[in-house]
Amino acid sequence: MVIGWYVHHHGFGHVSRFLAVQPHLRAPVIAFSSMPRPAALAGDVEWVPLPPDADTFEGPDGRPIDPRAADPTVRGHLHWAPHGHPGHRARLAAIAAAAVERGLETFVVDVSAEVVAFARLLGLRTIAVTQPGARVDPAHVLAYDLADRIVAPWPEGAVPAPGLSPHGDRVTWTGGISRFDGRDASGPADGRHALLLGRVLRPGVRDEVDRLLRTRGWTVTSVGHDDASRVDDPWPLLTRSTVVVSAAGQNSVADLAASGARAVVIAQDRPFDEQHATADALAAWGLARQAPEDVSAPDLVALIERAAADAPDWTRWRVAGAARRMADAIEGTPS
């Protein structure tokens, strides 16, 4: 068996999940993505670069066409299939060519309703990776109906997922998938250390939070808020911080769970209210405190100081073994 894997190019979470799960697969994998090949990917894993499909392209008359004006949603039935876009056509052609020439049997889609439909039309065993939120629109309904298996990378019952309700027999709830699963955690350092992680705060608010915390005896580290501050391995920072302020994306939450962090999560605006649903779930389960996206610096500082005394039971997020459970779901998908 050869497994194909479509890695969506928005954010880092999809490629991070791929890097976590791929080592657990026994079959060879061919990955397809518009993202550059990850430096951490094993050399024997093939990475097929796909052309972009959301850039302006040249129409038949030579004039530039914005794909958003080319009926990309097919009157609301799909998410992205713009008329006439050569990149979109070439992406699907590359997948189809590999299916024929490389003998693909199983195809993992993380994430795209259109690629799920295309893979299933090619006759491939198709695994759809889903995300939280109210995904009951026609494109998601189609993808869920067609998929041979649906992988939900969070613990069952944690986050409402109304779109999955009719498909319970085909859903695998893996728990949160983190690239740090199994890595040793040193535990918080002595003192009070705050980690501001990612782009969750406006620059002015971030600076004010930094200033206010320092006046209260905290040390503050801020990473990932721009390209210059990005770190390849945030694990030491996660495990040594007293409190972490983070987005509520699936990758971020799984990393918080793996490190056992005390956390304040700020849901970012994402399609289908994905992060808001996740942040609400974390607050309901007592795993993290929740702040609104427009939180003021004084209010966030107060939340951080209260979170320092929390004792979240992150085992409920089922990170331990989650990557292996997803690999088993992929390789165990029936014909």
C-alpha cells in the first residue's frame, strides 16, 4: 500500500500533524502540498509541491482574473474550485497522476472538501481530517458523506461537532495530536514566567502586557508574533513557563496538553468558529482560562495571574498515543 497525504498550506498545524503521524505509518507516504518541504521530514518521504490556486491568473483575453470572482464555491456547494484557474487544475492533475503511476490506495486529506471528493472519485480509500466548529454547510456534508473514515483530532465529547453526528460509525476521535507527545517535560521554572505565544495579541496590547507583568515580578518571553520571533522548537519554553498565552487552534492546544501548561487561550477568528468552539470547550473542562480577542492588557494580566494557580488535568485531551491512533485509523480503513 502507498498512502497519499494532502497537507493544507494555511498555518503550521496541518504540516505539524503530518510530521507527528507519518513516523507511525508502516506504508510509504507521498505528501502533496503548496507548503515548502519541512526540514524535519524524513528524507525517504516524497514531497510533491503543488502550485498555488488562490493567486490572480490570466484569463483567455489576457486580463488578470481574481479567483474569488470565478465562482469558486459553485454557488455554495464547494469551498474552492474557481473556474479556469490553471493552478487549481494542475493540483488535481498531480494527485491523479500519482494515483495512477504510483499505485496510491489510501489518501489522507488534511483538509479540503474538494480533495476528499476528488480522491474518492479516483477510487481511493479516503480519510478526511476534520476540525471543530459548525461544519454543516454543503461542502462539508459532501466530504463527510464521501469519506471512508473521518479523523477528529480531539477527544470525543470535548467540542461540539454537529456535522459529524450522522457519521459516528466512521469517526475516529484520536485526541489532540502533538509533535511533542512523549517528550520529557522539565516542569515550570522557579519564579513567575509568562510565555506569549503566536499572533494572539495586537502589538500595542502585547507590549503593555509585557510591561505590566514585569512590574509584578514576572519574566516575559514573546515568540511567534512575527517571522523574526519564530522558534523551531518551543518545547523548552512551553515546559518552563508558569503560564502560556496561546491561540486555540488544534495544534496549539495539543502542544499545551502535551506540556501540561497552565494556559490562557484566545480564540482567533477562523472559519466555522473553530477556535471559539475549542476555547469554550477548554474553559468548560477547566483546562485553560479563556480571554476574548479584544482583551485589554490589564484584564489579560489578571487572567494570567489567576491561571498561575490552576492545576489542569490535560490527560483528558488524550494527547498520549494520539498520533499512533490516527496512523492506525489510516491503515485500518476498510475497502
